[in-house]
Amino acid sequence: MGAGSMRHASLPETATSDWRDTMTDDRAEHLVADLALVVLSCHLQAMDTLQTYLAQAYECARTLSSHVQTVRSGRPFKFARIRATGGGLTEILLIPIIGGAALVPSVDLRRLVRQHRDGFDHLPSVDLSDVEIAYFNLRIRTARVVDSIASLDGVEDIDRIEFLAKAVLKSCLQTEASYPNPLDAADDYFDLACSFVNQQQAPLAALCLNKARALLESYAGSSRLASHLVLIDNMKERLGEIRSALTARAS
């Protein structure tokens, strides 16, 4: 990657409108997703995998830095924030979401949590007790991120990589945004449930469906617009389809 400093004082804080419309937000999302996947790969002690994600993050950051000094994304970035408990311990995993799909290495998330606890074989089973979609506004100082990622080139200590990658990721996540209106939030949970079904993560899919159902029921109780009620009925039908897919996978 190379660790040379890259400063672009003459670049604007926002990209030109055409480039922003077509590229900036997408690149910013993929950069943040790659950084999150670096952290997950560190949990897995998967050096080859994390190096791949680091290289991808570096290229995204370098491309952004050639067009814009500071990125403020035009839309919130989504994470699946998974709470896992077991043996009196709680772990929080941040899984990036792009296009409604959770991006995660093909692993059992229970094993991921177990490995993060130093690999003790005697640990009790892990309960994936909650999942929520967290929305973050992004603010990325591109040259600084390029330099931070480049500084990891040649580092072999996975714990050190994880610590620094978390710091870079945190610097990109400016603030946690409130979730959108209940129907849009329910739709996000539906998409995430489908993604977890496809990844054979049935417990997480079920948690997402419960969140979607709660949002729909809350909104249905407060809405009197016929058009909204029709939309709610359509979403409930979709909920049934996903539950059927879960049942089919379990059989």
C-alpha cells in the first residue's frame, strides 16, 4: 500500500455534484464496510482475509481522496448491531449492511464470538440475544484515512490491526442517526431478515422479523390512512413469506 502522506488541501470538502451523485456515497459505504470487515476478520484471527479487506479499504479511500477532502454522506450507513451473550459476558458485533444485505464472512457467528474470547473450549454456548439496525452519518477525512490504513502495511500483530482499524472506523462514523419512519425501518428489517435466511442464520432472521412485526403493529395502531393500512397488510404478507422460507430451511 505504501505509507506516503497524501494531503489534498486544494480539494473541496464535497465532491463535484456529478461525481457525488454517482460515486461518492457508494465509495464511502464500501470503505466503511471494508473497515468493519477488517475488524470482524481480526475476531476470526484470519490474517489473509483481513489483508484483503484492508487492501480494498485502501483503494476506496485513495480513490475518494483524489476527488474530495472530506466526505459527508448523503444517506445514513447501516449496521446490524448484534448482541451476543454467554457465560456472563456480552459481545457487540457490527455487521455492515449494503443494499439490504448483511456483509459477513461465511462463518457461524457464535464461533466468531467464541474465538474472540481467546479460544477457551470450556466457554458455554453463546446466545445471539438481540439484533438492531443502527444508522450512522458518515464523515470521512479521506487523506487521513489513506494514511491510517497505509500505516498498517506490514503490521503482523492482529490485535494491533484490530485496535487501529476500530479507531479509523470510529473516526468515519460521525454520529448515530435516528431510524427512519417505522415503515421504512420495518422494510430494512425485512431485507435484513432475508439476507440472514440466505446466509443460514435463522436465529438472526427471526430476531429481525420480530423487530419488523413490532414496528408494523405500532404503526398500524397509530395510522388511519387507508393507503398506509394497505401497505402494512402487504408488508405483513411479506413477513409471512419470510417465515415460510425460515420454516423450509429448518425442515
